[in-house]
Amino acid sequence: MIRALHRPVLIIGFVITVALFAVALLSLVWTPLPPAKMNIVHKLKAPLEFGLLGTDQFGRDVASMLMVGAWNSLSTSLLAVALGACVGTAIGVIVAMRRGWLEVFVMRGCDIIFAVPPILSAMMLGAFIGSGRFTAIVAIGTFMVPVFARLTLGAALQIWTRDYVVAAIGMGRSKSRITLVHILPNISNQIIVQVTIQLGLAILTEAGLSFLGLGMPPPNPTWGRMLADAQTYLGQAPWLALMPGLAIAFAVLGLNMLGDGLRDLLDPRNDG
């Protein structure tokens, strides 16, 4: 705890991330106005002229839409990263146990997945099952799988060479038990850091999918769709693009700073 207080990057990232989660959770029980409520009389009002952050082309409250959009973007990204982390980590530790042809097969599979961007994956999925939240989660989560698989495999292979693991093998412990008792606990810090960093990337990707109409369907507000809707009104109402753009930027910045701070804090080689 004392070490964390001496890391400004970690503290700033933590504050931004907590604020993001707080706004997202608050939107579940309260928003200044109903986010889907239209009021044409007050359309395209500037910030503070009507509401804290003004209104859009339909008279909807921008602040309320940003709050609900935070929950929609964050929940979708969390589910996608959870999917990628669980599947990727499982693949990584299994491959580390078996090695051989399985390692080659999985690594080539990861290369193939990396070659297909998540936006393209979402477009292909959308052609079969339609666009929506499920499509975004599967597309982003699939892209995350090789990230965690490679990270887990590399970290697990290092642990398998440690003396206490070699001793456990000599005592006749099964590889499955060694993985649960020794491997996973010793690579959990790296997985946690990677989850934090990938969450920021997932929010950015989800915004891109929503911008293209492949995310959550209307009238559910998302940051990406707010940016897409604001294109027509950039000259007349620039705040419509500025607000969700800043929200995405701060969310990604906060999560990346938190991830970098955690990586430095949890690295046993760093004593400061």
C-alpha cells in the first residue's frame, strides 16, 4: 500500500478508473433526465444552456446519454475481456503442460486470429447473427483470446522451470495439480495487469464497432454511436462529438495508466 502511494501513474489511473465505474453504476439508478427522452423544442442546446452538457439533435440530454453509455460500453468490454481472459488463460496453461505439437498448433491459431481485426470479425458475425451486443462481445473476446494465451504460455513456461515445480514433479504430483497450486497463483499478477490494459483496448474497439453500427442497437446510447450521430452537426454543435470523444479518451487513458502502475507495483524486481 505504501509503495502504491509513491506511484503517481497508478494513483491517477486508479482515480480515473474508479470514477468511470462510479458513473457507470450510478447510471443504473439515476440520470439527470431519461436518456431516451426526446424534446425537440430544446434540441442542440449548448452545455449549461439546457442541462449540464447540452442536448443532441433530438433534444436528448447529453450528460444522461454519456452516463448510460459508460455502463453500456464498460459492461460490454468487461464481458468481452472476461471471455478472452478465461479462454486464453485456460489454453495457455494447458499448452504449457502438454507442449509439443499442441504448442505449435495453438501458436499458429493465434497468428490467424491476430490477422483478423475485431471490427472485421464483428462484420462477419453480424452477417450471420445480426449486429448487437452479443456480436461485439464475441468479436472483441475472440481477439483477446490469443493475447492471454500467449501471455499465459510464456509466463507458465518460466514457472515450470523453477526449482519448487521441479521438486513437485519429482514428488509425483500431477501436472494438473501443479498448475492449480503453483503455476496459476504465480502468473495471476501478470494476468490481472493484462486484463486492465486490454479493458482499455476493448472500450476503444467497442466504440469503433458502435460507430459503425455493429454495437448495441438504438435507442441504447453508446459512446461510439454518439460520435457517429454527431458527425452531421460538428459545425453547429461540436460538443456532441467532444463529450463522448473525451469520455473514451479518459477511460482508455485511465485504464492504461492503471495497468502500467500495477505492472510496476506487482513486479518483484521493482523495490521502489
